[in-house]
Amino acid sequence: MRVLGIDPGLTRCGIGVVERAGDTKLRLIDCGVIRTDSRSPLHERLLLLDESLREWISKVKPDAIAVERVFSQLNVKTAMATGQAAGVALLLAAKAGVPIALHTPTEVKAAVTGSGRAGKDQVAKMVVRILELKDAPKPVDTTDALALAICHHWRGMSSDKLKDAAAKEKTRLHALRGAKAKR
């Protein structure tokens, strides 16, 4: 299972690709950051983000894409830019037919560190430990994207398994009801 984590941003969009290597071990495949010039027109920045994300998706061929869920911040301008970048990522994932997951910053922090209130430095240290890296990738947007991918491996997969189990149980119960009705 290969997950592409995207920490959306219009100036810096973090990218992190993490793959499951065994039952519990995760490994880094690739990471980076997509940068756009804040002086460029919005449509040009979104186009550059679109082209770059499309290349990443084509290159790493993810089984799932995890994007940070945009939440309301005090700075509306920052929230809007983050939302626009997230929208590009979600659209490209949908066009590529890759399953999409949205994780809140608190959910990511809790999955990676055990605390939803962890700071960026704590998240970075745990990403280094989990992926057995020498140092935290820079800039922090990259580390955040890796944390998103890790979160999805740990939370998204178990959530998917629970949904699958519930669907199977529902099908089983439906079949039992149908068999009783025929008697």
C-alpha cells in the first residue's frame, strides 16, 4: 500500500510518499515540496500546482491520496489559499481514480505522536523515528505531508477495514432475512 500525503499550500505544498513494508513497518519512498511564486497571478500558481501534482501522481502511482482537511483559521486569506490548493489535489486524485482521504491536523498529530496537541517539532521527530530517517526532511511542509501519509496508513486503513466488515455483516444479515422470508 502506497500513500501520497499532500500538505496543501499555495506557496509551498508538501508532498510525502510512504509505503507499507510488512505488517507494521512503513518506509519513505519520496518527498518534496512544490513551490509557487507569491507574486504570480493566482491562476498561474494553481496551474503550476496542478501540473506538479499530476507529475507526482503519475510518478509514484499511489494506492491512496491523503490530504490535510482545511479548517477555519484566524487568517482567512491563508485558509482560502490552502483550500484552493487542497481543491486542486482532490480534483486530480478523483480524475486519476485514486481513493481520497481527508485528515484534520489534530487527527494527524494524534496518529503520529499520540497527542492531537503536539507541536511541529514533535511531529517531525516522530516522522523521523517511524520512517527510520537520519534527519527530518525540510521544509516542514514535507514532514507534514509524510505525517499525513503515515496517519492514513494507520487510521485510514483501519477505518476502511471497519467499513468493509460492516458492509459484509450487512450483506450477511440481508441474506439471512431473505432466507427466513422464503420459508
